[in-house]
Amino acid sequence: MPRTSSKPDDLTAIHARREELRAELAQLEQRAKEVETAARDAGRPVLVAALDRIKIAAIDKTDARVIATAISTHGGKLVAAHLATLQTA
């Protein structure tokens, strides 16, 4: 013979708990989004600090965006490795 549940089936309580869980899930989604955004921009302070120590000739805004996009798309390691293959004058 199956055991009966010690908790009565209360539809109102079930709906209330579901809403609590949805609210908690929404909070977790927001926190995850904030953490992902921070992770995508985590390299900026290091790059800016490095740029502050080096003299850079005039650069076109379009070129600066291309470089920044390449870092964002391919990662700093790959872009740095490619730049290291260029000959210095």
C-alpha cells in the first residue's frame, strides 16, 4: 500500500512556491549576465595600463576599433602572437 504524503496538496502553495522560484531564477539570470559582462571586459585594465607605458604614434579611430575588435573576437593571446610576428622598424 502506497504511503500518503505528509504534505497536503495545496494548489495555492504550489503556485506561490513556483513564483518564488521564478523570481529566484530571474535574480540568478541577472547575476550571471553581470558576471559574464565583467568577464568579457576583464582584460581592459591590463591593456590600458600597458598602453599607458608605451608611446603610440597617431592612430585612426577605425584602426583602433579594428584592433580592439580583434582582441575581443580572437583573444589577447592570439592577437599578441600575430603582432609578435610583425617586423619592427
